[in-house]
Amino acid sequence: MRFLAFALVLLIALMQNPLWFGKGGWLRVWELDRQVDAQSDTNTQLAARNAALDAEVLDLKQGYDAIEERARSDLGMVRQDEVFFQILQPAPAPAGYSPGKR
């Protein structure tokens, strides 16, 4: 009788093996679910970036203000009737340096 019970438990365990460890088993499903969640997060971030780039392209196509802003910030351009002033910050003194000491 014990042999029959042991055989049945072993048979059930063998039948469960593909369910847990097989190609379409639960462990694989859980791993794929985790990968889908990670890819969904990545897709959300990329969709936000694409929307921002799309808005920028639309702005560049429609108005000259965005083009002028790009020319000023990226290329350092100024208009003909403007005067450009650049204010330089003084360089920090080396550590341990004091102007009054010799």
C-alpha cells in the first residue's frame, strides 16, 4: 500500500514538472511578465520623449521664435542692431592663497 501511495505521489510530481519548469511553465510566465513590465516602463519614457521632440519640431516648423532662440543659444548669434556683452566671472583663488600674505 505504501508503494502505491509513493508511486502516485511520484506520478503527480512528474506530471507537475512541465507545469512549473517546462517551456510554457509558471516560472517562464513570471519572467516574461517581469520583462513586459520593464518594457512598458521604457515605452512610456520613450513616448514622453517623442512627444517633446514632436512638439519641438512643430514649433520649429510654425514660428520663427523657436529658430531665433536656437540660433541665439546654440550658435551664439545676435541681431544686427544688438550689442553682445559677455560678463566673465573671476577665477577662484587657489586653495591656501591669501592676497595679503607673502
